[in-house]
Amino acid sequence: MVKKPEPTGNDPTTPVTLTDHARRWGRVIIEPIARALAWLGIPPNVVTVIGFVLSIGVGVILALGHIRWGGVCIILAAIFDALDGTLARIVGRTSRFGAFLDSTMDRFSEAVIFLGLLTWYTRLGARREILLIYATIVGSLMVSYTRARAEGLGLDCKVGILTRMERTIVLTVGLLLNQVLIALWVMAILANFTALQRMIYVWRATRQEERERNEQIAPGQKPL
């Protein structure tokens, strides 16, 4: 399994996100663990699946109403989420399916955690929290979809203020401090705003491409 090469931060045209910074900062912790897993012969795809299983556990814990414990366990799941890409780089086991599996499991992991919260607040009859969870899920899906669709057009769309890393941090802090409502407001608003940011980014990028293409057409020559 392999993730895309980590940005070096030297390309001014490539936005550097919190995820990129976190990967660099986390190498001190993540790489020794990944090397230990490599020594044990554990494949990167297995680590990806383990991370998803841990996310299911987080969802169950939240569904039972153990909010702060859910926050603690999200940290553990996030570590495994970061391990698979590093492990793949160390052992040199790269595959397109591995990258696909990682992205897909990320979406499922996020969904199952919110399902746990949704189950708990449904039991409490908390309508406001339920609506905010729904808005957050929609925003999270659209953030991922806009990037995937942009990449299908050949654009590297990593812009936005609330990517998955930021959403995980906001949710984790909200759970640990037992301030879930505030965290939900932040995610519901900013996740959808991030999707809008990416839509605007793609619109500008495609307009620029069209403008440059039209400028290359000789005067009096009709575009094909």
C-alpha cells in the first residue's frame, strides 16, 4: 500500500496542509513503530484494516456514551491511520490498490465514528446534535469528493481549512473536553466551507487553463 509522495513544501504552487506538517512532525513517533511492524512482517494493508477495526471500536464506545474514552481511543486509531503509509514506504510495498484501500477505509472509519455519536444522541433525543452530525457527515463527504473529482481532472486539490486531519483534531479535543456540541458546530460549518473552497479553487484553476489554451490559439484561428 502506498500513499502519494509527501510534499516537500518547496513547491510554491502546492498548498501545504496541516496533514503535511503533521506527517513531518510525527515521523519521530511513527517511523520507529513502522519499522517494528516491518520487522514483524506485518503488511501495510493489514495495518490499514486494523485502523478501521479500531475506528469501529471507537464508534461502539461513543454509542455507549463514553465520550472521553472515545476521544482517547481516536488517538490510537489515528496512529494506525498514519502507520500504513509510512510502513509501505519503509518496506517498499507499493500498489495502487493499497492507496485506494487506504482512502476508502478512511471514509468508512470517519463514518463509523459519527455513527457512534449519532446512536448516542439519538438515544438522548438530542435533535440539535443529530442535525449537526448529519451536516458534518455531508461536509466531510463533500470535502473528500471534491478532491477526488478534481484529481480526476488532473488538479491537485488539497486546499481548505478543515481537511480530515483537522476534523479529527477538532473531534478529539471536543470529546476529551466533553464539549461535543462545540466541536460539531465547528465541523458542520467549516467542513462544508472547505468543500466550497475546493469548488472555487477548481473553478479558478479550470478557468486559468482555458484562458491559457485560448491564448495559444493563433489569431483568426477557431478553436477545435
